[in-house]
Amino acid sequence: MKNAFEVNNPDFGISPYTGMTRKHYIECAKYILERAFRYVESFDTPIVFPTVPGKTYPQPNDPPWRYRSSEFEALIRTLSLAAPLMHIEPKIAIHGINLKEYYCHHIYNALTPGHSNSLPLPEDLPDATYQFTCEFGGLCKFLLLMPDIIWPHFSLQQKNEIAVTISKWAHHRTTQNNWRIFNIEMLSFLKKNGYDIDDGLLKSHLLWVASYHAGGGWYLEQSYNYYTISLFIVYGTVWCRAFGDEHYPEIAGTLEKSAHELMKTYTNFFARDGFINMWARSICYRLWISGGFPIAFMLKPSSPLDPGWARRLCSGSLLQFVTREDFYENDIPSLGFYGHREYMLQSYSCSASPFIMFMPFLSLALPEDSPFWTAKENEGIWESIGSTSIRRVLEKPGIVLVNHGKTGTSEIVPGKVYDDDHNYSKLSFNTHFPWEDHNLNGGTAMEYCFRSLDPRDTGGTDVNFYLTGLTVKNDSQKNAKFVTSQSILFGGVRKDILYRQLIMRKPPNNGVGYIIDLAEITIPGGVIRVDRCRLAFEHELTLGHYGLPHIDGKKPTIHQFEAKTKKIITASIQGRSLALLTYGGWDTLGSLIHKGCNAESEESTVIYTHRKRTTKNPAIEIMITAMLHKTDDSQWSEEELSPITNIEISDVMPSGSVLGAKITLSDGRNYEIDFECIDGLRSC
């Protein structure tokens, strides 16, 4: 029997694509929680999961409060499953343990002094921010949305004791932007239940949060990510309905407005089959982006989403993970995307952290007659786009969303990335080709990789390097390895061409001499890249396609050949295939096997192109490539491998900008790539 969730007796009448109905959501929640409760030996045993070696916490020499924190995460984040189940089945038991009694017992123990697993109070710790704030915010989110599950079952004395602890953390220091939401949930819960709070502090947090709205429903992050959806929109909407509408209607109205704005493009993040994209930080939270689907049906005056399509996508994203055996480690969701992968993790996560991913089960808080449950599944825009590709441009966060009808995949193309964090810095992220970690030897998947060959460059920080040759903090080995862009800048979309910039080195390392200007044309199942290289010194450069995992140890089949105007390399595994074509500006094509970089297997293959320029003053060059992908086993046809019919490169464009091009595609479309004023248009 498969060691993963299976949809038993699927209902293909109401759900023709996934077979998933409300009944199956309940079965799935119980299945995952039953696996988690294998670590609960008895009613008095706190739910604690095995510590996973690696970068996540707690580390062996951590203070005791770090262990309390990981235990509290397990208790609160499993409520993502337990709370909705308790809401619809008040007497539910898992492995013979009544959930309502269990969570009441252990929440009371954790939140009142004197118990072996009680939490420290802020005054017991150095003045700082702690994970406890995050988990208290999550707890109060559930108590606000589903007030029937836990709070009424405490005695008045117990409530008063618990409220003291919640209040101390609610009024304690928090960190910037999204963490303020946790304090908002706590303070609002206390006030709603008759406890005194600092109303000025609550209002201050609310105004701060509202101030972070950057436009289009997106909220400020250092580099934009799923936190906008999963915290600002999900937690924010729960707050609006449970508290804000009554006490702060004006602020609730502005948060509601932003949620409606985000929903205009929310569904474009998902593939045709509902797959989500592995993107940005907190990757082990996976499904939490799908929490927006049930939340959409809590918006006023009504949901902006098609309910049949919403459930189809929500269910598809759920099945993407819970049906895979490699998704589970130690019986619970792994610290990774599918299996455990260290490279995608952050040190603030612990083995319990992934349980926040089960926000889609907030759908069980919706009534049984909600359109989310009663509408027949459909495929929304995918039914109409056929084999074409559509693009949605989110100007404010600088994100471009691409839905490829030909392959059923969706892509996130980031335009505002502040640093060289590979969770963010890929040229593109694809739902069916999860991103790979950086390879120091070049050929990194979906990134430009740069290596300085300047003999004066010893890898230190420049001190007017190009005038004096002086550097500080030298590391003679630094430039032996390839690096990726240190930031991505958004240049907007003009005449259906997306413009961005890669800064391969920032000042004080003479960032003006380390620029690659990007121009991209979306085509069915891929992209045409017409990029302008402005690397001012001797260098080596690679551009990698998406990575292909070696499923069951099997390497991809690779073909490489040349035609009159282009060089071509293809790579195929079962159900997926890639093609990389170069038309100019590049020297060679090749493939590399990477270890420990891929989300799906230990080994993977990346096809890539390479160039090397050793003159003292390299020329500006146009680099033209086509990057194609498939999600079937068909062979690449000559027509598919001939997306461009004509290229004209100009030293000076009619606008006065230098080194642009005119491109004619095989479907007859004409494009003029003009980098006019791109340095003045950049935003990040």
C-alpha cells in the first residue's frame, strides 16, 4: 500500500479533474494528523517531532527556550489540521485521543507557569523578538476564525491565566512588516474577549501594516514573496471578519481592498493542474499560498474567484504533495519541497514548521453550502488559452506571471530582487521544473553565472579598483568560482517585451561595469532572450536552463546539433523535456551533472551555454537564446526548434540607444528590442 495519501472513491461528477470533495479534504486532514500523532504516546504527552540535523533549529547547544519554541510550533502549527477538524467534528479523536481535550490541556500547560513545557515570558529573556510571537499570532488567528474550537472549553480562571501570557507577548516587541500581524491577532483576540489592551499599540500596528501595501495587493518585503498572500491576505482577512469590521472598519476596508486587488492575478500563480511554484524563502511551507482560496470566499461582498476553478486549483496543489511518498520524512512533511533539501531552508525553521502549509484546510471553516464546495470543478482560463501563453504583469512588485497553455505550466519571473539569494534570484521559476541550487563551477539552472578573468581582480572590495588596482579583504580563491547576480532590477514591459537588469557586482565593486540587460519575449512553452552584455572586464559567463532530476537514478537523454543560424541542445526525461537554442553572443553548448542541487533527486542535469571573453576591453554584445520546455514525451519537431526566422542587430537604434535588435518569429510576430534609458528606468 502506498505510504502517502490517496483519494479513495473520488467524485468525478462534481470534481472531474481531482475527484476531491469536502469529504476528501476531511479524510486528508485526518490522514496527515494521524501520522503526526504517532509521536503522541498518551494524552499527557506533548506533540514533539524529531529534531532534523542541519541548519534548522534547535541546534545541540541552544538554550532551553529554543526547545520550548520548537515544541510550541508543533502544538500550534498542527492546529492547521486539528482546528478545522474540531470545528466540523467537535468530538473528533485521533488515535483515541480527543483533540479538543488534548489541545486545551496542552495549550493551558504551555501558557501557564509551572508546567514542564510552559513557555518563557518576554521578561524572562533578553529584549529581542522570538518565534513565540509568530506562534501566538497563529493560535489567535484560529481562535478568531473558529471561536468554538478551544476557548469556550476553558474555565474562567484558566482563561484569565492564559490571557496574562498572551497579553505579555502581544504587547512585546515585534519586528518589521509581516510580524506586526501576529501582534494584531493577539491584541484583537484579547480585546474581543473582554481583556484590557493598549488600544494605541493595536492601532499603530494596523497603520504600519496598511502602510506596507505596495500596490496590486502586494505588501513590502525585501524581495517580494508568498508572505503577501499567506500572512497579509490570509491573516488580514480573518482579522477583518472576526474583529476589524466592527472595531476598525476604515482600516479593515483598506485591507479588504488590497485583498480584492491581489485576487485579480492570484490564480495565475498556479499551473493548470494546480501545482504551486517553488519560489522565495520558507519553501518548506509550500501549500500556504493555497490558503488564499478559502480566504477568497470570506471576502465581502462576495468571492472574486470562480469557485469551481478555485477548488480545482486548491485541490491540485494539495495533491501535488500529500500523494508523494518522498514528501514525508519521519512520518511528517519533510524540511524541503518534496524530500528534505538543506539548500532551500532557513535557520528559523524547525521540524514542525512545515505544518503551517495546511492553510487550504481553512476551507473547512466555510459552510457546507459554500460555492467553494458545491460548484463543479473547471479549468478557468486554461479552457480558453489553448496552446498560447499569456502574461500578467504586476508592476508594483515587479513580478511577471506566465501561463503556458501548451505545457500547462506557470512561471514566476521576478523583477525586484535585492540580493544574491537563490531562492529569489532565478531568471524564472517554473511549477514543473523546480529551481536548483547554485553550482560554483557554473552552469547553474536558470541563472547567469559570472566569473572574473581580470588578472588585476583578486576578489576583494574595490578601492577605485579600475584606477589604482587596490583592493581590501582580498580572497585569492574567490574568483575561482562562479557567482550569480547580486540583484535583479525591473525595467517594465514595453511593446510586449519585458526588460530587466542583472547587476553581477554592486558598488563599491564598480557595479556600472557588471551589467547584463535583459529583454524577453514570451512564446508558447518558452521564452526568447535578447540580452545585452555590458561586462566591462575579462570574464566567463554561463546561462543554464531548468534542471532535470535523475528520477530513480536515470539520466536525461541529451542531443546536441547545429543548424545554419543556431546551435541546439535538448535534454529529456519521462514526461519532461528542455531545449536550449543559441543564435549569437555565445561560444558553446553543454551539459553538467549537479549533485545536491535539485528538489526531486540527489543528482540532476542542466543544459547550458557558455562564453569566454579575455580581451582587456570586451565589446558590448547581444546574446540571443531560446529556452523551451515540454511536459510530455513527444519529440522536438523542426518547427518547435525554429522559433526565430530573422534577426537584425543594430549598433544604434532609431531612439538613439545602442546595440538593439529586430526579431521576427516563426509565427510572423515582429519585435524591436530597444534598451533605451534602461538604466534610468530601473526599479527595485
